[in-house]
Amino acid sequence: MAGIRFDRGRRAALRLSGLALAGATLYGIWPAGAQEAMVVVPAPALDERKPGATTETAVLAGGCFWGVQAVYQHVKGVSRAVSGYAGGPKDKAFYDMVTSGRTGHAEAVEVTFDPSIVSYGQILQIFFSVAHDPTQLNRQGPDVGTQYRSALFFADPAQRRIAEAYIAQLDQARVFPKKIVTQLNDAMPFFAAETYHQDYATLNPNSPYIRRFDLPKIEGLKRLFPAAWRADPVLLRVAGGKVSQ
């Protein structure tokens, strides 16, 4: 998209994935991608629903926010998913600064959902299964740096209890070949990313990066969690250069 500047790792990924996609088209095969790394994880043994609550918010970081946002926009019960930055100060919450890896931020997504439809535990099940690989330290696929770390930012103590118990459950069951390295953080300010990052996967489905790394995640959600799947994504409305709804 015009006007977008990418960090070095993502530019390289675009070049390489473009070549891979060209080869796939030529030979009629789809290149190996994120879907190969997806793991069907069991539901959390500990999960809590808040009686009478109609809205809950979760902030999750799992590498490039384009794909994570797109996944949750297709989840039933989610009313809003915003790409942004968490873990660093407001005055440095800008893409060109965050990509340096020196601001403390992680690319993150703020997910607003109805806990009577989808629980926080189910949000985490999707996070650990299809949204990203929680065993990769300070990277996801071709994107390298602390800004691409796996992290959770808790809205309340209940979310922390569920996440801690779930990670212990998955590690004990050896669901993944390596231990989960997801960082667990108390609530920190979340800052919405620039408007050109919002709804990026939906607006740019033919981007080599999206086709190579993010569309397989969306297909993985549909395949592995059919009961949670929503065909039409819940998209944001942008007015005056700001994200709104």
C-alpha cells in the first residue's frame, strides 16, 4: 500500500514470499506456510465467565499484528480488534520507532469480545493454536526483534490466573516441541497503530506477505475452530485519521 514503510525483516519477507508464491503458481502447489506450524491445543481446564458481563477486553501480542487482528476479526463474539502497540510509552508508539526494537513495545492487538459468546480461555486457545507460535522467542517467522515477541497483557487478575494455568497445562502436556515463552504482563497502556495498519489483511489479500503468512492463519481458524468461525470479519471504521467504531 502506498505510503507504508516496512522494517528490514518484513521487506525481506515480502521479497522471499513473492518468489515462493511465484513458484507455487508455476508448479500448481502452495508453499509451506504458517498453517504447518499450527497445533490443535486442548481447551483450558481453567476458564471463568463473568456473570452478567457483556464486554471484556484482551490485549495479545503474537508477532506481526496484521495476522493476529485478522484472526480475531473472524471469531464469533468479537466486536472489535485493533492493531497497535503495548509495553512502551505513548510518545514512542509509532511504527517507525517501534520497528527499531528499542521502544519496549510489542506489536499487539486489542480484542473486545462478549464473554457470554466466547470466553477469555477460548480467546487464548485460538491465540496459542492458530494466531502465532508461542515457542518462538522475540520473533515470529521472518519478523525478528522484541517488538514481535509473544506476550499477554492482563486486564484483571482473573485473566492472569487463566493464562498462567493454561500455559502450565500446555507445557505439562507437551503440546509443543518446546516450552511456551509467552510473556505475562499486568495491564499496560495500549496505543492504536496507524490507520494504514488497520484491517490490513482484509484490504490487501493479494499482498505476498499476507498470502504467505496470514491467510493460512485465517484458514486455520476456519478449519480447526469451525464453531467459532465467522465468515464476515468485523472491521473497523476510521474517521479523521483515528480508529473508531
